[in-house]
Amino acid sequence: MRELDIADCINETCPWSGKPVKADSLTEYKGQVVGFCNPGCRDQFDSAIQHFEAALQGQSATNT
């Protein structure tokens, strides 16, 4: 995984809290760097995305 840079971040405020993003709380989603106010919010986002993508894959499997 590449090192993420806050200069590449597409948002200035945390999607969960609305607080300013921090350099130690970045993740990559669909090729974009997304920032959060703390690692807990980042991890919450990553977990939600994993659950969502797993649900989509399960839905695809039942539709084939």
C-alpha cells in the first residue's frame, strides 16, 4: 500500500464528526485519499466499507 499524503486528501472535514482531518487518519477509497479526524473514525469507515462490499458480493452471488 502506498503512503498516503494529506495534500492528496479529497476532503477537509471528517465525514463522521465534521472535525478537520488529520494526517495520521487517512485511508484510500476507490483511488482517492479520504481523511478523518482520528484513526477511530478512519477504522470505522474502513469497517463499514468492508461490510458494504461483502453485502454487494453476496447479492451478486444470489443473482447469478
